[in-house]
Amino acid sequence: MPRLTPIATLLLFPALVSAAETSVEHIQVHHHQAYRGNVPAEHLPQAIDVLSRDEFDQLALTRFQDALDNSASIARQNNGGGLWDSYSLRGFPGNENMPSGYLINGFNGGRGFSGHRDLSNVEYVEILKGPGSALYGRSEPGGTINIVTRKPAFDTQGYIKASHGRFEQNRVEADYTTGLSEDLAFRVNGAVQDYGSFRDYVNSDKKVITPSLLWQINSDSSLLYEFEYLEQSQLFDRGLVVLNNNFDSLPRERYLGEPTDGPTEISARGHQLTFQQDLANGWAFNAGISYRDSDLSGFSSDAELAVARQSIYDDGQTLTRQRRFRDYWSEDLSVRAEISGSLQLLGLEHNLMLGADGYDYDLYNYLGRYRGAKGSYAINIINPQYGVAVPGTVNPLYANLEHQKAYGVYIQDIIRLHQDWQLLIGLRLDKVKQSLEEQVNATFADKSFTERSPRLGLVYDVTPHLQWYASYSEGFLPLSGADYLGRGFDPESSRSKEMGLKWHQDGASWTLAVFDGTKTNILTSDPINVGFAAPLGEAQSTGVELDLSYPLTEDLKLDLSYAWLDTRTLNNALSLDWGVEIPAGSRLVNVPKHTASLALNQHFAALGFSHNAGVRWRYQSERLGDSVQPSYLLPSYSLTHLFLHTELDANWQLELNIDNLFDKNYVLNSYSALWTVPGEPRSYRVGVRYGF
């Protein structure tokens, strides 16, 4: 892997130049979480699941989307030809034609097209379940995901790791942090990978580097700058064709796009600058600014989804395709400031948080296509012949330039009513302006609206280790994009009720939650006007979740996540363009009713070495595979993963991971029967890690 050397050298450079390090005073650094205040997570009236760095390392995970599989509340959605991360939380998906939104250190990081989020600079991932619009603003009713990045430290430490996997998957990853002086600390991490695939012709190259610099101004204040840079190059891949619900119609490695299209190129850059100040009497001030830009461009050859234009239904072999070109870019500027602390008022203890934030977001989507007569640009799915000339030109289908500008203010008060009772009251006000220029048809639309997002919650301390809670929240989310007529969408609105129990003691914890949420103006794919979204109406998700982490012995730990979801539409949706009626009570696409994840992790000594070994098992029940084809159901599956990590000495570690141990043939997600994404066969990864 000679081309891995330059980045690996760059990542190791700080370690080389600090070989003769000087002694500096080590300062303990505390980082305040945005939108969190001064109340521990276990005392908030909502379920919160945390995916830790240890979990990523044990399973040798490198992608954010793969880490989310460890939470049963999350299911994969359409991944844009394998180019981005997309998921539903508590049964509610976002726009099927856009990546899913998430936060990075409290700033919006999921908007735009930033490829696969890498885990090399992620410390942990918070899954904040239930609508967070009363705090974060503009969020899905299923919850908000917040990525917390690795921060600079004054103690010198780091590692470099090289790994190789089946299908020629090669990667080098490194991390390094040190104190540059008594008040400056530096960190840099990143990765370079050259990933092959079990899919014919499909491969992915990625480079990511994320340096950061901390200035500890004094014992009470600090300034932190974080930068990230990503390049991703990958062949667009819509997956398999499934005929007559036969999921063995084709071998899972069969590629039905066009290798000569070349890879789709993605680049993204992000900047974050945050300031925090500890004030008198336990109060704290937190402020920051974030800027991100991203772009995606490339060609693809996608199966035609319109039934009348598709020749596969005539002979079972000839797949009509569209030739497409995408050019997407986005710019996202966000600011925020908040103050939090405790005070006594009217004889009661109040934990207050007050804040304001805003953003300025531009999104450009250009899609061009060649869509000839039936069978004019086709491939034989049984005996594919690649390199077929496109018989026509790629003409613009749409070119949308969207601008969003919003600002909001929020307040939250957690009042201790009694020794065992706490009441949460939250309110957020948002003003949103949105404009959309469709350049192909020369149409323009704009709108502005004001939203109010209230939140109420109650927490009762049953015992010092067991809390009961209940909450009610309302929220909203502006929707990007346009329908096939160039019209923008009204914002989503949501309501959610939740009740649960949370227990924690001596490193063990569990959370049991029951919830019910509704969401209006949910979007789905338009099967006639392919590439566009269309409003489905109102949907509801009712469910039960259990998340448990429990040390069975000093060296054996159990982690369990389970979710039961009942998702359904609440209205009949009739579209003359589709010619399809979706009746009330229909399921939501790609959302299973049952999901479970179980892991056992064992530490032991053998042959003079220390080992960490474990097994992880994941199950998903059947799911709807196409929102307008209720008969197309993705089969249930279960996967088993094994890992073994051996400490050779204080610095060196060997790693072995085996995924899909029993080589199950399964489906990850689907957009339609002609765009169905298969899961990876049995695979392995071996790695060597040097830490210092």
C-alpha cells in the first residue's frame, strides 16, 4: 500500500518532532456540552444511548453508519448509491433523497453531502431519543444524534494502526495529541483507506484528516478550534434487482451500473471554533461558530423505476437504465451562545439554560439524465456486457438552488419540586426563511414561518439509582428539496409522548422506554418522477425500547439493545401522478418491527498475553422495501460477529474481526425492488496497532 505512506507520515510527524519533549504543566480540561446545561443525563426525562470509543475499537468500526447498527432504535435507509449515511430513528426516516442530519459537538454536521462520516476522530456518539426541537431546534421526532469528537490533551499519547480485510480492504489510521506549552494543546487524527468490495467493480477510496488546537486561556476559560477535511471517491451502486420477491434472483456481487461511469467524487471541509467560560457560583457560558461546505459530482447508470419504461418485466433479463449526472454542493454557517447554571427562586432550586442560535444554509442540487425509449440503454442482468454507449445526451432534469436562514432562542428550566421530584419546562421560538429557485423551469418560491416548540418533563427518583420519567414534546423540521414541479415542501411537524425507567449503579445501567410519536408531511420517493420526493402525509410510530449494559463478572460484560416499533401512515395518500393509493395503516419503508443487538465482551489471560474477545449478534425482522409496493418485503436476518484483540506488550496489539460469521445472504436497505442493497458476505479484518 505505498500510497498510504504520505498521510501516515503526516500523522506521525508530531510524534517525531516531539521526541525530545519538554516538561510542561498539565492542566485538567473540562468541555461543556452544548444544549446540556448542568444536569446529568440520567436526570433528564428522555432515553439517551451512548456508543463509546471502546465499542468502535472492539468491532474495528470505521464508519459512523456501521456504529449506529449497535442501537436497536436505528434502521438503515436509502444510502444514495452507497455515497452517504442515512437512517431512521424510532421509525421516522427523513428525506429519502438526502443524507440524514446529525450534530457534531452540537453544531449541525449532517446537512449537505459529506460522504461517509469517519470514526477516526469520534470519541463517542450520543443518541438523544425523542424530539429535541425544544432545545436543538429543527429536529426529527425520533431523536437527535450528536457526535462528540476527540479533543486535544496535554498528556502526550497516540497510536497508529494498519489493517487489511477481505475484498482488498486496506486502511491506515492514526491519532496523536500533546501539550505544546503550558496553555496550548494539539491533536491530529485521520485515516487513509483503499477499500475494495464484494460487489463487482465497486471500490471506495477515502482520506480524512482532523487537526484541532486548544488554548487554555486560564483555569476558567478556553478556546478550541477543530478542522476536518475529507475526500471520498466511489463508484455509484444502486445494488441488485429482485424479481417476483425472489431475493436469489442474482448473485449478490452482480453490479448493474456502468463501470465506465467512473467514481463519484465527494469532498467536505468543516471548521468549528468554540469558547467556554466558567462563571461564578457554578454558572457557565458556551459559544461557538461552525462553517461547513461539501460537494458531490459524478455519473451513474441507474435502473429505470417507471414500470411502463422498464423492459425487465417483459423478458426477465433486459434491465432498462437511466444515465445520470449529479452536481451537488452546500454551505452551512451556524452560530450559538448559551448560559447555564443554578439558582434559588421562590424557595425552589432551578437549573436554568438560556441560549440563542442561528444558521445560514445554501444547498444546490443538479440532476441531469438520459432517459430514452424502453430498452434503449439497457444491460442483461444474467450476462452483463459493460461499456455500452449511451444513445443520447444527458439533459438537465432539475437544478435547485435553495437558501435557508433561521434563528432561534430557547430556555429550559429543571425545577426541583421536592427531594425526589423534578419538573422540566422548555420552550423554543424559531424564525425560518426559505427560498427555492428551480433553474431548469425558471420557477421561484419562498416562504417564512415561525415555530414554537414546547417541552414538558417530569422525573421521580424512585431510589437513588432508579428514576421514573415522563415527557411531552413538539417539534418541527424544514424540508430541503422540491417535488417534480419545482415546489418546495412545507415543514414537518411532530408530537411525541414518552415514559420510562432509568437505572444505574456501579458501572451497570438500563433504560426502558415506551413512546408514541406522530409526524406530518413525511416525505417518500416518487416512483413515477424518479429522483424526486413527494409528501406522504401523516405517520405514527409507537414503540418500546430497552438498552442495557451490565458487567456479569469483573471480566465479562453484557450489552443489549432491543426495540419494538409499530410504524404506520395515518391517512390515505392518493397520487394521480403515481396512480397508486397508499392506504392508512401502511408501514414505513425500511423500518423493522423488531430489532435486537446483543454483545458479550470477555477479558482473559492465556499463553502469557492479555486478550479481549467477544461476540456481537444483531437481528432485524422483515421490513417494507418500497413505500408504494406493500407486497415488497425485505426478509428478516440475523448476523454474528466475532472479535479477538491480543495485547502483545504495553504498546503493540493484534486484532482479528470476523463479520457475518455464518455468511448470511441478507438485504441492508431498499428504495425499490430494482434498487435493493445487499449486505456483505462473511469477511475478516486483521490489524496491528502501536500505541504510546
